[in-house]
Amino acid sequence: MITLEKLRIYKKYDGNDDFYSRSPKDQELFNNDNHNDWHDLMLFVQDHKLIKEGLASESYKNNALIKMKNRFEEVAFKEFTKDLI
């Protein structure tokens, strides 16, 4: 599950996994999960950008938002998508 804290850490490193990999404390939060939340966030950020820039079809947008809603905790989902919905 992608939490608000994981979202904050991802933003802190601006998605740069090289810098993130140098912080065992931040990695620990992501490693305590069976999912690869860092990787999922990278994909969701790409989807977010496509949607925000109007480059995604309505169908793509709806599918992406459903995937996000299923992977994010509610508060994190609202924060991440506040400029899309």
C-alpha cells in the first residue's frame, strides 16, 4: 500500500532511486511491503503527468485512477490526485 509517508519520501528524492538507495532508513519503509511501491510510484507519476497534460484518453485516465485507488491509502490517493480530479 502506498501511504502518505511513502509518497513524501518519493517526492523528497524526486523519484531518483540512486539518492533514495543511499538512505537505509527510507528504504526500510518501502522494503517492509510485499509490493514494489517505489516502482509503482514511478509508473503512477508517469500516468499522472500524461493525465495532467491532457495526453491520456478518458479510458486510460479512468483505468489509471482505478489502479491508483487500489494501491494508495485513501489520504495518499487524495493528495496524489488532487490536481487531476
